[in-house]
Amino acid sequence: MPHEHPQEHRPGTSPELLAPAGSPEALAAAVAAGADAVYLAGRRFGARRYAANFSDEELRSAVDYAHIRGVKVYVTVNTLVRDAELPDVVRYLVRLYETGVDAVLVQDIGVASLAREVVPDLPLHASTQMTIHNREGVARAAREGFSRVVLARELTLPEIEDIAEAQGIGIEVFAHGALCYCYSGQCLLSSVIGGRSGNRGMCAQPCRKPYRLMVGEMDDYGRPADLKAVPAKDHYLLSTRDLAVYPYLDRIARATVESLKIEGRMRSAEYVATVVSIYRRALDAIAAGEAWSPSREDMRDLALAFNREFTEGYILGASDIMARNRPGNRGVMLGTVVGYDPRRQEATVRLAGDLAPRSGDGLAFCTDDPDRDVGAVVRGTPAVRRGMVRLGVPAPVGRGARVFLTKSADLEERAKRIMEKPLPQLPIDVTVAWEDGTPCLEAVLARGGGEPLRVSYRADLQMEPARNRPLAPEDIAEQFGKTGGTPFIVRRMDLRYPGGLFAPLGELNRVRRTFLEKVEEAVLAARRPGPDAVRAARERAEATIAGMMRTAGRGGEPRLPSVSVYTDTLEGAEAAVRSGARTVYLEPCGPVTPDLLEEAAAVCREGGADLVWKWPSITRRRFLDAAAPLLPSLYDAGVRGVMVSGLGAADAVRRAEPRMRLFAAAGLNVWNHRTAAELAPLFLRCTASPELPAADLAGLAETAGGAPELEVLVQGNIEAMVTEDRLVAGVFGEKTGGRFLGLQDQRNRVFPLRCDGEGRTYIANAVETCLIDRLSEIAGMRIDAVAIDARGRGPRYAGDMAGLYRTGIEAVGRGDLGVLPALKDEVKQRSLGGITCGHFARGLPD
């Protein structure tokens, strides 16, 4: 059965096909190709800042364009938001509500709370940037009013099906397109390297750059010595393949998944048309119960549209996620160079199959070194003789070079035909009756599951009794039945014509056009909130904004913060406590044993400090099932706190041991006071995002009002990525054996690597954050605690740094700020990669 755009998606028939729309052209392509819904962004607050995106006027037009064709529109408001931007976000949410968008995707917990408060009728989708990856996280999202969760790409299909059992919330998963190396929402690498924050939609894609894996011994401060490169033929160590679940789409379609998402808001309209149309045909065949199997031609077209080599992804348990040999588009293998004529600048290519180049195609001549690849465009369609073809190349290429078709003129022409084909039309039933010679028209449109929409129109035309030739019923039916160029098609017409009347045909055409315009207006108005609802939303918005202006500041004298230390060993905890740390966050680098935690708790208790068990940034089912049952006995043994990076993990802790205090790690992305307020009922202390500049941090502390407590990461190599790629374990097994492991970039910066107890890889910044000379400023903000990250750095680093910061805080308390520069020098002597004030001083671009 051919696809018709449904007014509403009906779970159980086929998952919604959700397409990217990075531009108006891509939107039109997605609709023409059969998308059930599209996701797009305005010019602000979207996680793809460098897509064309939509102005406010374009966005309203886009929503109307999609809605009149039965396609839903979800708008991304999925960046992290500063306090100063919250009023703009509030007003933007109201505009989106007024426009009639079907949902907004959000990352920021504070933005979600504002949406619930100001536009409670606007559905909320939890962006994949929220890093929701367990049952508890989905259940929390459902309680917080989200109607859908976009799960982390790293989850497997069995995990997804287990998670989908949560009631009252839909599940969306990625089906096709680029994969991020890092868990989305946890990546700071682009931000710490060059200030372009992925959390602000400005990722510079450092994962597509070359790196060398480096290994060396470690000194007493965890710094590398005698670094050597690990031999490897591939250098794009963080570059992932592209996801394509198409060959297994029947398995995905049978799962309890509400929506399948195609990535690609930076892609062309032709790409969108090609990919969406292929998935559309497949989903329709599967829904119809046909014996569907993947098409070789479809797979080739998907590859021609764009690919970095395909993988079925984590979702289907693929073992081949990475494409470390080159980061760019692979296209499709065309053949191999067997000769080169330097005079003509032509290569002779032996074709590998039935694919032959034609005029306008783009080619890549590739060797084992991506830096020596040569690109070319085919000028004129070359002749194929005995499986050979001669192709112009602007630079010499050697025998054996592989030739790839990276841009297909034929595919682009077919994509354009998809985009130009007539769009589906909404069927309407029309009744025409006459009152005193005036045509009165009514249209009835079915609405999925609800009352039909009825639109009535009394024409401003009075037909006169005919003097000679009255209009026949078929003449009137013909005029009123024309719908060309409109979104409608007349399915049935009930013509109650009394006969004997006349009017110029042009007047009847005018009446029909006006009537159909009013039907269109009614269809669109039915998808928008009414004037009273909009007025109420605006009033709530202004009241909320006014409330933000009334600062809940603590005021008063500066507060001297306590010192916290992250460590991964018992020895590190002992050294930190001896040097004055009041909180120790212990994240053991191997499997966790209760004995280790209990012993560390005793050490901390004797030194007047608190031990907090730091859970890994990612807590999937296996970890939660193992860790949560330990909490009651650990609490009784003196472990009184747990630090987590997700709300799902927090709920798991609270359910297992309600007495346990909760601490929020940086992964919860606290950027504004609304987020802090949302977390306050659950957490004793929250770590502010390390991306926040000093002014934003001061404002956050002021408006948070002391609940929850705020902590700032002041020292250490900031954790910049967490990934399921077993880069560390693949070289050294689950442990590094006391050796240093890092990634060296093209500027010879070395980014330290470590793995957690489950073998997951973490990448830290190449340069240490150091804010010891800013302690007076931090005390003036009345920050509750400052944290030193000593994981992987050994007990001497943990002890020395805790002592230096304790000395600095005491000096601030005495007003002796002159010692801070000397302390900074002491820190620098112990640092890995040098020191930086990071975003605290540098800020972030808007």
C-alpha cells in the first residue's frame, strides 16, 4: 500500500520515520520523500549551529508547510543555556508554542523546567544530549513530563526493549547517519581544545582529526616519561563509521520503538530525499506484512548519498564501529588504477563491478595515506572498454590506487525527481447547498482518532436565475472539484443544487479558491493553540521572567570553600585527607569491592573527611544491578554519599538506600540556576559545568541561593570524553599496568587516557585546569567547595595539590593574596601538559 502521511503516528503499525531538516530545502525533500515527522532548529539554541536553520518567519512557514501535509515538526532547543539567556529561551518557547510545533527537544534540565511551567501543553522530548541510557533515566523523564526520550546511541536493542517497558513515554532511536565517538552530552573535547562547545551546537569535530596513541612510564605525579608512539597503521583513532540499520530494519521495526531518527541536519536536500525515501519504502513494506529483504541497490544508493563505511551500530551489537583509517566520505568503490598517463593527466581504471562513471560524478583516488588522496570530477561520460575506463586526474596517481565514486550525478537526478513529484493531498468530503441562490460549502476532514474537522463557508456570491442557459450540476461539480495546486483532493462531493441558476465560471472558481484557503487556514489553526491559551502562556512567561529578575542571592561576606579530591586509589584518599581534603570522591580504577570502600571510609572518618563513592559517568544495567545492592551495607559502614552523572543513577541510589546523600558530577551539566533548583531536592551538592566563565559561575551561585551546595573543578585535566570504544583496553587489557597512555594530536599535545572498571575509555584535556590564583574570586562567589581531579595521578599528586589549595584558601581567609602566585608556580611544577584557567577566564563564544 503506498504511503500516505498520517495525521497522527499510530504506534504498533510502523515506527515514525523522523527526518532531518537543516534548511527549508531539506524540509521539502523530507516531506516529499515520505517522512512522518521532521526535526529542525531556529537560529538559536539548536545543537547544529552551522546548519542553515530557520528564522522565526521561516520556522512558522515550515510548520505550516509540514502540517498541511500531515507531517509533524519537532524543534530542537537542545543546547545548554546560560542564566542570562533564560528570558530569551522562555519567550522562544512561547513563540514555538504559538506556531504550533508538535514538540521541542531539550537537553538543559532548567529549560525543561521552564517549558513545563510556561507552556505545559507543549510536548517535551528528551534530547540524546541528556545522555539517558538506563531504565531509571527513562522513568525519571516520564515523571518529569517528557513524552519521548531519544536514547543514547550506545544502547543495544535488548537494552532498548527492556527500557521501553517504562509506561507513558515514547522511545526514539537513531537509525541512520553519523555516530558520535563520545556519549552525546558528555563531550567537552571541542570546547577545551578551541572553545567551540558541542553543548552549544558548535562542535569542531576533533574526533575526525589524526592522533597517535602514546605510551610511557609515569613519574610520582602521574606524568608521562619516555613517551613512545604505539605502532599503528591507522591514525584517525576517534573516527567512527556511519550508522545504517537498513539491512536489519525489520528487527528494529518490530521493537517497542516509537520513532526512527535519521541524522543529518548538515546534509543536503538530495541526501535527505535519498535516505528518507529508501527507509520509507522499506518501512511500508514491513508494515504491510510483505516478505521484505534489504535491497542491494538501496544499500548502494545509501552509500552514494554519504558514508564513512557503514555499521549496524551499537544498537545491533556491531563489532566494527570505528573507521580509523580515514575520516571522510567513502562513496562506493569504482575500481583500481592500473596505469597513469602524465602527459594527458589520465588514469586507466579497471572497474570493479557494474558501476561506471558518468559526466558530473565526483571521484576520489585513494592510497593508504588519506593526506595523499586526489579528488576529481568527471567531464563528459567516458567510454568503457573491456571493463576499463580512462579518467582525468589533476595530480599523478600510482598503480593500485583505489577509485571511489563519492558523488553520483545519477543519484542526484533521482533525488531531484523525488523532490519534484506531486505531494500527497489531504482528502476532503465537500457538501455544497444553496440558500437563496448563495452557495454554502462545507468540508469534512478526518483527524486521526478524533472528531472530524468541519469547515463551513457561505460564499459572497448570489447566483441569479438563468435567462438562457442555466449551469448544469456537472458544470458546478467540475468547478468546485478542482484542487490543483492546493494541499487537498476532493474525495466525495454532495451537490445539492436546486438547478436553474447561473454565474460566470470565473466567479465559481473564485469561490472555490476562497473556500479552500479557509479550509487550509482551519487545518493549520487546529494544529495551533487558541488565542486564550497563547495569552495565558505569554502571561506565565512574563511572570516567570520577572521572577528571575528577583535574585535569590545569599549576599554576605566571602565564604572559604572546602577542598574535595577525586582519586582512584586508597593511597590517594589517604594522602588527600592528610593534606586537608574534607571530601574524597573515590572512583576505583578496577572492579569495586566493598572492603576497599569501607577501608577508605574509615581513613576519611579518622581524618575528619567524608568519603563519597563516585560512580562512573555511564551506569548501564550491569553496573546498576551490581552496585545498588551494596549501598545499604556501605552506608552502615560509613560510606555516606554517592556521586553520579545522571538522574537515572541518582534514582537508583535513592531507591536502594534512601539515607545516602547524593552528589552531582559535572556530567549533569549545571549551567543555570533553574537546573540547580531542579536538582536541589535530590542532591546535597552539584558540580558546576567546567565550561562556565567566572561571571556566569558567580551569577549561578548568587541565584542558586545555597541549595544545592555548589562545587567548582579547580585543578586537574578536565574529563573531556567518555566512549564505549575500548581504546585503552584494546592495547593494555582492562588495566594499564601503571603506565601512562595518551593521544597525541598534530600539535603534539597529549591527551591522557584512562578506563573505568568496565573498560570504557575516558579522554582528558591535554592541559591542566588551575584556578589556585583565582581562589579569592571563588571565595567571593561563596562557592561551597573546590575540587581537584587526581584520578590516574597517584597519591603524591593528590596530597600535594590538596595541601597547596588548602594553603591558598587559608591565605585568602587571612587576606594574604600575595602568596597565590607562588602557589601557582608550585602547581605548575606538578602539572601535566601545563596549566590553563580554561573557560573560567577565557569564556565561551556566544
